[in-house]
Amino acid sequence: MSDNINRSWRVTKKAAHGSGIVAAQHRKAAEVGAAVLAKGGNAIDAAVATGLAIGTVEPWMSGMGGGGYMTVYLAKTRSVHVVDFGMIAARGLNPADYPVVPGGEASDLFGWPPVKEDRNLKGYHSILVPGHVAGMAKAREAFGTWGWSDLIAPAIRLAAEGLEVDWFATLMIASGAADLAGFDTSRATYLPGGLPAIQDSMGRSTLRLKLGNLEKTLRRLAEAGAADFYKGELAQAIVVDLKAGGSAISLDDLARYEARIVEPLAFDHGHARLHTAPGLTAGPTLQKALAATGTAMRGAGAPDGAAFTAIAHALHDAYRERLETMGDTSAPACTTHFNVVDAAGNMVSLTQTLLSLFGSKVMLPKTGLMMNNGINWFDPVPGKPNSLGAGKRPLTNICQAVATHEGQGWFAIGASGGRRILPAVAQLICFLVDRGMDLETAFHLPRIDVSGTGPVRINQDLPGEIAAEIGRKLPVELVANVPYPLGFANPSAVLRDPRSGRASGMNEIMPPWATAVAV
């Protein structure tokens, strides 16, 4: 079916242009950020407002029960900073509670061997300490200009309206229905009458879902401040629910959590200097892949088979090293991405996630929070760099970058899509830097995917001779690029011309809900 659809239509999307842009995976969230820019807020204000709001309109992707990273470029000082609000395992977590099932088949996103009762994939045992609220507060305090209550107000409004059930919301809910049904509050919220919520087929009314007690939680955060999530009444309510479900997360885990501002990993590629999140993200792997590509991608127009083969080899080698060597070896101690640029040239690249679709599938009864399943980032097999452990940070697939040229902000880019994020971001950087493309041209060019395991996945819209040339060197698989399931990652980017001050924004072509909004 998807092959028939893909061969019978061609989807295009126009870039947005203006002095400021928010490019996000959901139009309503992008509109929230654009409204902040229009009222004088800077790019960080817009990013925080968007980050808080987007969990109310695509709760299957991200929200306050998750975490992520934000890369910030400040035009006035020509400096780049990273806000790390990644998730952390509970200090009381016992890896022995996650025994590997011998002889079972790999499942879910990463090909890990299966764990008893899928405890790393779903349910209360799969939850890491969330960092999202701390990250938004840290970014606002360090780089923003608006007050916390003003930035959280749009999220409150959207939560009060309820989740609009359009065709895509129904599709996402149906995709997670079997697991959502296993948790009382999730089932009551998303499966009224025991079935996925669905819009009136005649379009005579708009169906909206109340997201549990999320509106009440947002109002409490607006009044009491972000610290309440970790040390106040909200923290207590969160832990009561977590403990009731068997989670190891304690009040002490929440109280100890801190988002942190760290220096980016910075390196040169062509005439661009790239700044990306360091450490246990995919930033170091991006650096290795682009270095291995060298000059093979340089030229004009669309890359040829030799160029795609070169980047396929580079990504394959970089992923092999990543999966064999990276992890948090310290002692116990369905993702969304969007980009923002403002009229002053400040830029933000922000990725936040629950990890899998609807994360752990758990909505906490007292707070309406959809919780992450970040445990699934860890390798369940003991003795490896990324093996599960108490108080550890997992290896994540987040890959975002801000590019500068001669010190000035040029573009911000990132994506959602698990292990497919890195290949998408790497290729788009090459298209922009090495091939000199504009955003609209770059995002319409078909890509390949090399995600560490399996054959090179080739968008079947690439010319046949390119696929054939790659196939002479590496195993390949032709893949249809359709709206669902996306065959590749879901990237977005904003770009600014420092001479004119004009900016453009672009999202992945296939997802119709992914939109760049300009002011």
C-alpha cells in the first residue's frame, strides 16, 4: 500500500520566510513560539513557550515527563551554549530487576535483547527522572527575557482546550492503543469506551480529549514555579503515583535533579563551524561522520552516487564506534525537535522526548503527566559502557546543531526519529554547507539512512543509478517515504542571512503537521 501511495503522488512544502521563524513538528506549537517573537520575546523565550506547549498538542512525542537538550546561539556575544536536561536513572534502581530473556527476539527501537515483562519498554519500571521542566526553567533564567508564568500561559490555554482529535492524533493513539490500555489513566484518557478516540467522520464537530490533570499541573507550575516539580507539592504527587506503580524514583531523586549549562562540542566542517550537544548525545558521532566524509560531498547541485556512498561508509563506521564504545560509566550518582531564530539573530535548536511513542504509556493519575520510557536507552546486557545502572545517564540519539560562519549564526538544525536522526542531520548539513543549497532545496532532496544495523536504507525517490552505485559497495534496501510510518527521520531547520537579516524555516516534507511559522 505505501509503495503504491508513494509512487502515485509527490509532496512538496514551501519554506517560511520572515525576520523570525519557529519550525516545529506541530503548527499550534509553532504558532505559540511565533506569537512570543511577535510580542518582543527572544528566540529562547519562544523556544521555552513552544517546548512547554508542544506536549499538549502532540503528547505522544514529548512533554514534562521527559527530557532533552537545547543548543543556544546568542547573537550579541556570538557565543553558543547547551542546556542539558537529559533524563537520569533513579539512584535506587537495581539492574537485576531487568533480566534479559534468553533466546528472545529484539524489539522496539534499538534492537536490544528483550527484558522480562518488557520492563525497559513500558510501565513504571521504564521511567527515568524527567528533566524537561528544569531545562525550560534553566534556559529561561539564563537566556530569556520573559517571566515563567507568561511562557507557560499558552500551554495552559491549550491544555484547557483539550487535545484536538484529528486524523493524525487518532493514528498515533491507535498505534499505541494496545499498551495504553494497560494503564488506567492512559486508557481513560485516550481510549474512551475502550477504543481509540476518533473524529466525527462527517466533520460535524470537533472532538477534544481532556489530558487528565495536566491543565491543573500547568497552573500549579505557573503559580509555584518550576522548582515545585522537583521539591514541592507536585514532586510529592509525582512520587506517590510512581511508587504506587513500582518505580524506583524517589523524592530525593527529583530534589537532586538539576539541568545544567555546558559548553558545546564545536568543530569545523567546510566553511561552517558546527556547535552541537556534547557527551552522551549523537554530537560526537556527528563530528566523526562528517570528518570521515571529508570533501566527498563537495560540489554543486544534488550529490551523485559516489558522494552518497562516501557518506554511507562514514555513517556506518561512526555508528559502529558509537555503539561499541559510548556510554555513561560514572558511579551511581516518539521525540520532537524544533528550531527558532529571532530578528536579532539569536537561534535555538531544541530536542525533547519521551523516547518511544507515548513514552512508558503511563499517564500519572494525580498530575496528568505522560512519563518517559528512558530506561530503553540503556543496553540491558550488563558490562557494557551503556549498560543500565543506578544514577546513570543513558546514551541518547539526540543530534542537533547550530552552525556559524565567521562567528555569526547561520542555521540551526535537528530532527526526531531515533537512530535515524544522525544520518538525516549529517546529510542536510552536507547539502547546506558542501553543496550550497537553500533550505527548501535541501529538504526536498531524497536521503539515505544508515542507523548502525541492517542495510543502507535508500529513499526510492533517489535516482536508480545512485541506488545501484551504493549497492555495489554496501547492502541496500529501497524504502518508500510516506506520511506514516515515516521511512526516515523528521528534521527541521531555520537559516538566517546575516547581511539581510532575513530568515527561512523548513520542515520534513512528508509530515503535513510539521510547519514553520514566520513573523
